[in-house]
Amino acid sequence: MGFEITDRVAELNAQLEAFMQTHVYPREHDYEEFTLNPENLWQTPPWFDELRSQAKDAGLWNLFLPREYEPWSPGLTNLEIATLFETMSKVTWAQPVFNCSAPDRGNMEVLAKYGTPEQQEAWLNPLLEGEIRSAYAMTEPQVASSDATNMELQIKRDGDEYVLNGRKWWTTGAVGPRCKVMLVMGQTDPNASRHKQHSTILVPRDTPGVELVRPLRVFDSLHSPGGEAELVFNDVRVPVTNMIKGEGCGFEIAQGRLGPGRFQYAMGFVGLAQRCLELMCERAEDRVAFGEKLSKKTSVQHEIARSRCEIEQCRLLTLQAAEVMDNGGLDAARPYISMVKIVAPQMAQNVADRAMQVFGGKGVCQDTLIPSVFTRARFCRIADGPDEVHMSQLGKMTLRELATG
């Protein structure tokens, strides 16, 4: 329970830190200036792919895959991965540099765990190489999509093909041209039991009948270069070999996909919040107001202290979740996964809010990552499942545990 860092992780983390200092931090604002320019919509900066190649050559690539996914995994435990995710998340766009960003990492886990050799050859290998991007299409506008069993998009067998009809939205990454495949969840058998009605199927992004209705704005941001898409599927036909695992396995896949990704997601927020805290401390030391540094004001000291406490609490809770998953598996870790989903984005939102207040006007403009952290954290309290759903699940699990001793 000491969460000791192994020698290998210490070395990798030092490499990550050095890479961030040398290649990522110096270009932090260059990336934002490029992607926020309407003339560059859905494009990455011209130097971005070279940065990814440098990370790949340095061995800082696909670090998110736990060792049970060998031969594709670098062989790390979930606990070891957690430390690395904090480091690589201190810049909002850094995870893709190391091929460790959502939704690709969850999709790669699904294909590694459930995919056929043919599916892995066609889609997993190009994703692992960083040659393409992907999307996961579950959420629908007409139903409460926090309940995965509500999905209404129809997947019907027609000979050697499945035909898809329905509507999806908030499909992250599906707008950008690098997205080449989507994992789509839909209903294959409305008469089956509640958790066996749905399936997950691979749909190439350019399949006829897949229509982009519109990119969605998140707090008035298009989130270029990936974007969030609203899509319509009109008689979209794909081969039966595109079905993942089998009919009726969609809910199982959706739940399994949320395992390691949850604590990686949480450590991402720890990294972002830690960066906000570091910037807040620098600002407090540099800024003078009413005759003294902000760091001398009790109210600012208290905000820094609260932030440090909350970050450390979330960090330790997330490391605990990773360790339980390593030692006891996904079922044992479920309560902890719910905890970190509840705690992490709210913590990051709180820390970013305090940092904004210390920075004043500079804290709400593009000069720092603070506004992006605040809006991302607030958005993810819905996008990755509403807080209320995770709290209800955790409450039920806690009641069952207490009832059984």
C-alpha cells in the first residue's frame, strides 16, 4: 500500500519529464494558436506528427496498455501506468503525442481483448502504430445515454451484412479526418434480456450512409482537431465479420472498456490539476497587489492549501484503484473506479477555479491552460457518465458490502 515507484517506472517517468520539458511545454501555446485558428479547422500543426515520431522512437509510446495485453503492451502494471499518466497530462494536448489518448486507448483495449485476428490486423495494428484515429459511438440524443441499455440504434442482420439505422451524438474524434473507424453500439435483439440486447460493431468512418449532421460545440469550442460529432446512420452496411465478440455482448464490452481507462482518466485530471496548482503558486509569488505579494495573503494561501490537499487525496485514491485492479481484477476495483470518476473531474474543476481567481483576467484567457482544464473537467462530469450515476452505483455497492459484512 506504499505505491512505491519501480526502477523501470522511475526511469520512464524521468524520460517523460525530459520529453515534456524539451518538446511539449515550449510548444504549448503554439498548438493552441494553430488549432484555434478557424483557417486550420480539423488540422494538427505541421510539427505535430514529427513530435509523435520522436516520442515513438524514444519508447514513450502506447504506455497505457497493461501487461495482460502483451504482446502489444510495454508490460507495465496499472499502478505503474498511473504515475506516467500524471506526467504526460500536464499539457491538455500531450496524451496524443504518446498515442495514449481517449477514445483510441479504450478502443485499442477492446480490440486487443475481444477482437478477432482479422479485426486486429485491420484496425488495432494501425491504431497502435499511430497511423489512424478512432471513435466510440454510444451516446444518443433521444435517450438517457448514461444507461447503456437504452441505446436504440438498430443493427439488423441481412445475409452476410449488418445494416445500421439510427442517430448518435457526442462521438468524440469522429469529425477530424484522421478518424478511420468507429466502434458503434446498437440494439441487435430487443427481445433478449436487458443486458443482452446490444452489440458493438466496427464501422469504417467512410462507409456509405454515415452522415455527419454537425460538429457539436463544448462551451463554444469545437474541440478541433478531433471534435465531437452528431451522426446519422442511414442503411449503413458492414460485413458480419465486423461484429466484435458476438451479438449481445455490447453491454459487456462497454463496461469492460471503462476499467483501466477510468483511472488513466483520473490521473489525467490529477496531472492537469497539479499543473494549475504549480501555475497558481508561481502567480502568487510574482504578482503584487495592494502593496504585497499575493502569496502573503491568507486567502491565497488557503486556496493553495485546499488545492494541494484535494490533489493528493485524488492521487492516492487513484493509485489505490490501480493497485486493487492489479491484485484483484476489475470486479474488486469497481467501487474504486466509481470513486475516482466522481472525485477526479470535480477536484480538477475546483483547483482550476481557484487558479483562475488568483490569476484574475489572465486566468480566463488563452494565456494559460486553466480555462481549458476548468471546461474539460466540467464537461467530463457529464460526458464520461453523470456524477449521479456513479454515485448511485457506488451507494448500492456500499450498501451490499455492508449488508454482507
